[in-house]
Amino acid sequence: MKRTGAIIAVVVALLAGTPGQAQETDKQRTAAERFEKLSPEQKEALRAKLREFKAMPKEERERIRGNLERYKRLPPEERERLKGNLREFQRLTPEERKLMRERFGEFRKLDPERRAELRKRMREYMRAHPERREQMMENMRRWRQLSPEQRQQLRERMRERRRP
């Protein structure tokens, strides 16, 4: 699971075909040509990722293939946005990537309503003015420094303020 992002990138590169048979042949030829242009080290790395993909449980491979199919149907702008996100992820240190994977794993375990709420909050954060975002980040830093008891007290005070 840790290398799913890298494996998805490999699968995207290898399985970029389309439904049409003639187009599929052209895509395969193009993929083969691109593969031939790789260095021996790059070829071996790609082969290793493919072996890793094939060794995955069937459900995981199907999940990745489903993601690939959804990716293919995305508008070009959205694909570019995702590629940019992947580049940003790749720039992270191994420790930061590990933390991101762990947090994403925790996110996936949440119930759908909670995930929807977090997505909504993230959209609000991204739409906020930069000064407001900085204020929100500072509030989050302070929140994380509170003890569980202090957090609970703060929640109770906030609920009291909201009551009519």
C-alpha cells in the first residue's frame, strides 16, 4: 500500500491504451518506444514496479485499475492538477511521505459523513484569503498543543456560545 502512488504512475504509463483496437496498437507501440528510450536503470525500476503490482492482492490491483480508468476519463486540466499533486508528493522527504500515507490511511477509515465534512472544511480553507488561512493554521497549531482535557473544555465553551 505504501507504494501505491508510484505503482499507479507505472500502471498509467504502461496501460495508457484506449478501447479502439487500432488505437490500442498505436498506444502500445508508443509505450514500447518510450520504454526503449529509458536507461537500463529506469527499465529495471519499471520492471520491479510491475512485479510489485502483479504481486499485489487481486482487490488492490482492481482498485488501482479502477483509479486508472477514472483518471483516463478526467478532463485534461484535472489530469494536470493531479500530476502536479504527484510531483509535489514526490518532492517530500521520505518521512513526510510516510506521514502523508498514514494520515490518508486514517482518512480512508473514517465514515463517509466525516470524510465529507473534512473535505468541505478543506475546500473552505483553500478558498479562504491567505491571511485567514494563516490564522486558521495558527489556531490549529495551538489546538494541537492543548491537552485532551483542555480541548474538551474549549469544545464545551464553544457549544455554550452557540446556544441561543
